[in-house]
Amino acid sequence: MKKLLLILLIFPLLTGECHASGLAGDFGAGEAETMLPPEIRNVAGELEADGSFDTTAAVVRLIKHAGEAVRNEIKGNIGLIVSEILIGLCAAFALTFCGDGTNKYYVNLIGVCAEAVLLLGSMDALINSIAETMRRLSDYSKVAFPAVFTASAISGAAISAPAKYAVVCLGLEVLMNLSDKLIIPLVYAFAALSLSGCVYGNAMTDMLKKTSKWAAITLMTALTLTFSLLLSVSGAITGSADALAVKTARTVISGTLPVVGGLASDAAAAVLSAASMIKASVGALGMTAVCAFCIEPFAKLFVRYLAFKAGAAVCTAFSGGCIGSFLDDMGSTAAMLMGLTGSECIMLFISFTSAIKAVTGV
């Protein structure tokens, strides 16, 4: 009789509905969506009322936006491309009237300085825009990651989610500090040493230029690989513990409270399933938002890279190696900036994927 009364008292508490849309607000998914700037949200998309996310439509919008960004950058840089090639052709024309002595050196010097005046100001603005993009990505991740890792923890990854979140926060903080204090200064040093090498042309300057490029690339590569390794190791160590904890909890609830325990276990499974859906939706929205943030910076860098390399090829063919070498180094500068932005994008993608693919036992 006592068991029957207990069942009658507890049963109404277990008959409520479980909606993913209600859980989304609790996990902070709504905040992860509203924190996106309007121009990014228009590309990335929004969560549906039931907590789902239309990935196919988001991919279509990303491709369309990428095409528009590349076309706009090509149109905006036609004058720059023509100007750098004209400087090289003018230097080549002037070199035809010079011998192998001092006059040739001064023609190359004037050509390099003209290219520097034309390009270095825009490169400085480009580097600043890349640094700003990285800060915006970091700020957004501080809102999106708590939502997706909270959903991951509630969906069953109660042990691995906090460990992965700690690794993610540490890795992104280290990347931002290194980029501000070391990698971006190394990029500036590479550009300055490239100009200095073309003007003065000594072995020490060339060695320092190569060293700064090697150091920047090595730092970005090592940081990305270390981050991936730590996240993989933490997931491998704690993943099996998550599945075991969920299975044990269900067994204990079902065995300790007959009938009522089974109902409680089923209700918990419904909550875990809803949390898993929110986790996948917020993770997909986060990865789409990362792409939307990076499309325009990548378009700028890609077009500049092609412009510098094309200009270097033309100038090398007509005016010799000095002007062409400087333009080639400017292309390498754009490539390093693409690598820096790509490193943060890769780390964010790995983090979202790790949270979505967490073993939960659901």
C-alpha cells in the first residue's frame, strides 16, 4: 500500500514534456546566437524554434558569401595589381638605359621604395584587420563554447566535457597571447627585413628574414598540433568514463526504484537526447559562424597573395630580381597571415567537433 501511494505521488512529476527548445535557453544557446553580429548572423543562420539547425541552407549561404567576397576583393584590388606591375615595367624600361654600375642599383632602389610606399600601408591595415578578426572569434568562442560544452555535459559527457573545455580555453588563450606578442611582430619583422634586404642586400638581413618566417610558421604549426594532441588525449582518457557513468546511473535508478525507477530512467534518457540535439545544433551553428567570420579576411588575404605572386612573376621577368623578390616576400607575408587565421579556425573547428562527437552513451 505504501509503495502504491509513493508511486501515485511521484508519477505526476514524471509526466511533463521535454522540449529541446526549452533546454536551449538553459544551455545558453540563445545567447550564442544573439551575440553574433547581424552581418554574420545573416550568413550563418539561426536556430529553429525546436532547437534544430538547417546546415544545408547555411552551407549554401556560406558559398554564396565567399564568392561575393572574392569578387569584391578582386574589383577593389585591380588598381593595386596594375600599379605594382606598372612600377616593375617602368623600372625595367629604365634599366635598359643603365649599365651594370651605380645607376642600375639606384633604379632598383627607387622601384623597391615605390612598391613599399604603395603596399606597406595597405599591409599594415590588413594585419590589423586580421588581428581584429581573431579577437572577434575569441570573444564569440567565450559565449558559444560554454553553451555547447554544457549541452555536451548534460547529454552524458559529464567527465570529458569539463576537461575538454579547459583545454580549449587554455589553447585559445595561449594562441591569442602568442599572436599579439610574438607571431604578428614576427610578421612585421619579416616585411621590414624584406624591404631592408632589397635596399641593402647583405647576408645578415637575409638570414634574419628567413629566421623570422621560420619562427612564425613553426609557432603556429606547433601550437595547432599540440592543441589537437591535448584535446584528443583528454577525450580518449575521459570518454569511456562518460559512457560507464551514464550506464551505471541508469542501472542504479532502475534497480533501486522498481517501476518508478524505470520511469525516471526513461525521463532522463529523454533529457539526454534533447541535450544531444541542442549540442549538435549549437556546434553546427558555431562552426558555421566561424566560417562566416573568416570568409572576408581569407578573401582579402587570398586575393592579395595572388596579386603579389603575379606581380613578382612579371617584375622578375622584366626588371630583374630585386623588385620581384620584394613582391614575392609580400606574398609570403599574406600567406603567414592566412596561416595564423587558419590556425585559430582549425582550433575552433576541432573544439566544436570534439564537443559534438563526445561519447555520451545516449
